[in-house]
Amino acid sequence: MIIPYKDIDPDTLNNLIEEFVTRDGTDNGYDQPLEQKIESVLKQLQQGEVVVVFDPNLASVNIVPKNTVAAMDGSH
């Protein structure tokens, strides 16, 4: 289920993005300061390149490329 990022409290969204960019296994290929990483993901959200999704089966929230969600929706 896609959660519109504008519906998420700004502090909560910032915490979600921060957790996403600092998550173990995240490899963006280069080092950036944390604030730049957060700004980059926020910009991608604003441009619709990535979306916030909630998985009710796992009770988890994630940020994924929009085309990934479309592919998952098509497989159901």
C-alpha cells in the first residue's frame, strides 16, 4: 500500500528517510553527508521516483522505486 509522503508528519518522514539511508546493506556507491542523503531521498519522493510503502503482512514501512510497486501490483 502506497502512503503519500505528504500525509506523513514531517518529523516522522525525516526519521523514516534517515533510517532508510543508514540501514545496514544500503550501498549508494559513494559517501555523502547524512543530510545530503536525506535531501536526495526527499527530492526523489517529491519527483515521484520513489514512494513510501506499508506492508501490512510485515507491519513494515519502506521506501522503494515507484516502478517496483507497479511491478508488484501487476503480479497480484
